[in-house]
Amino acid sequence: MPVPWLSRLNEELFRRLALEQRAGLGRETLAPPSGDVLDFLSNDCLGLADDAGWRRELARCAARHAPSGRASWVAGGCTSLDREAAAACAAYFGAAECLFFASGYQAQLAALTGLVTPGQPLLPDRRMHASAARFLGLGGARVLPYAHADLAHLERRLRRLAAEAEAGEGVRQPIVMSESLFSMDGSLLDLEGWQRLRQTYGFWGWLDEAHSLGALGPGGRGLAAQRPGSADLVLGSFGKALGYWGAFLLLPRGISACLAQWASPLIHSTALPPVHAAGVLALLERLPALEERRQELADKAAHFRACLAECGLAAQGGAHIVALPVGEAAACAAWAERLRGEGIRVLAARYPTVPQGQALLRCTVRAGHRREELARAARIMARTAPPGGAEAERPVVPQ
């Protein structure tokens, strides 16, 4: 006699998938661009991934070094070359220590499982990347999100925690989480205000600089480097402006040992291979010479925003990530599909990548984009926009 389960797993999964597709939340796996296509999906904003000299250097690294890490980082997978590359990466970006990971997702998981303890106050910006948001409840943290980019709301949270601590309620040092350049709407963190709050309340600062390292700041050192002491932990990505693969955490002295003790990705995943470390060392030598590309990227992004404004579209973003708010997921997905028919690839960012009802078109400008094609893209976006064009951003009400 068959067991009367409430539902069969396959049927339940297919039903969920159909519901999300009908709501405009379906995902399609796109092939890399080919032919005469204007691509705003790639995060390779400096064009390093297609640089012939960089590819030749990586080929030399691959010929000299092992392609497998062989064991986990804590069980013999960390070689002397890995330590050399991690130390060089930490020194370049102004940190005491550095750890490498296969992806930013894995780095987020490592930091949250290795640092957060039960009851730990964790204060994330509500627009923190979904890769972090999915893990916030791990370890029993006391999660107190604050409204996007609203430092006044953050201060109210911190003031309340400080009052609890002064009342003898045993509150641990809070961890405040933000991105420096937000990956979806392109907004920039007010680092001056952030640092002022840090000095006042002494929180442990966590900054995700995945989209700023390599692209912004002197030598591509990101935004936090321009204000020393603004963060304890910085998350960086090799797979975006840096034109490589993997991710890293920049850490205070001694914290690497804590993560080696408690962070699941360092304990339960095979370490990155020595060839990766060799590539990191080669990359760090190239970064200072990319100032011209960084300036070109900034100029092209400003030009694109100006073109969109001339066409009557309300663009958001203060750097090379340019966002067009839409609101409804289905309308956003349909707009992206119309643009694809015109030879323009953009990201229709919908829930859970962004909050419900706040879907947007997300464009990553690259240094290699031509001014005339950016102007043409703006005209096509205006012509194909849903009724009313790109809507103004809906306010987030602090809770």
C-alpha cells in the first residue's frame, strides 16, 4: 500500500516553479553573448577577462602550478604559494590577513559561520546581496536589518543596543553589514557617515566590496581603502573587475585562525589550487597599471547615465552599475525581453535578488563600451520602456 504522503517532492517542486514563472520570477540560463550584441550583463567592467596579455600570463601560471588543491584548506590544501599570495593580497588592499575562497557566496558563508555566535546582534542593510541574506539566520544571530542606506535608522538600532548593554543585558558587540557599491541599484555607501557611527558606537564593520575592488579607488583598492579603519572585514571578488575567479576576505590579525576553526567552507571544501595563487600574484602586479581603464570606466558610466536622463529615464547608481527601477517583476522581465530582441542584454533583477515589488533593470557599464552604442542603448530603452517609463524608487519604511 503506498504511503499517503501529503505531496510528492517532484510535483511540489514543479508546482512552485510554475507559480514563480507565472508571477514573472522565472529564470532563464543565458548563453554568453555572440555576434552584434550590446552586453550589460558582464561584471568584467575593465575588460581584463578578454585581455590577451593577461590570458598569456595565466597560461604560464597553469603550466607551472598544480590544478588541484588536493585537500581542504585546514587539512594540507594550503601551500606556501597560497600563503604568499594571501599575504600579498592583504598587503595590497591594506589588511592584516587574507583568505581565498571559490566564490563570494562561499566567502559569505565562511564569515557568517565562523564569526557569528548565538545572540550576536547582526545589523545588515536591507539591500545586502542575497548571497549574504540567505545565511543571516545561521548561528542564531539576532538579526536587526536597517533601511537601505539609512544611517539614521542604523543609528537608532545601535543606540537601542547600547542602552541594553548599559543596562547590563549582556549585549555582544554588534556586527554591521553593508556593501560599499550596492550590486543591484548601484548606490554608494556614505562611508563618512558610516565611519562616524563606527567611532561612536564601536561596532564591528563588515563591508562587501565585490563590485568596487579593482574598479574604484586608487590602484583599484576600493572605497573602504580611502577611509582607513572603516571596516574590520572586507569581502572582495576576483571574478568581476579583477578579471579572474574566486573571492577573498580581508581580515584583522588573528581572525584567519578563528575562521579555520569554525568556518565550514575552510573545513569541508577542497582548497583552491596553487595555480589560483600564482594568478593572484600576477594580478596584483597588473592592478596599479590599470588607472586609465578605471578612468575610462567612470567616464563611460557617467555618459550612459546622462544619455538615459536625456531620454527621460530615471537612472540610479553612482558608479558603473546603473539601475532603472520598474517595480513589478513581470513588467521588468518583459522589458528585458524586448531589449534582448533589440540586441541589448540587461539583467531583470527581481525577487529574491531585490525586495518584492522593487524589480529593476540592472546594467553594468564596461570600459570597452563605445559612447555611441551607449547613447543608442538609452534611446532603445526609452522606446521599449513599460508605460510610465522607469518608476521612481519606492521608499522603504524603517521598522
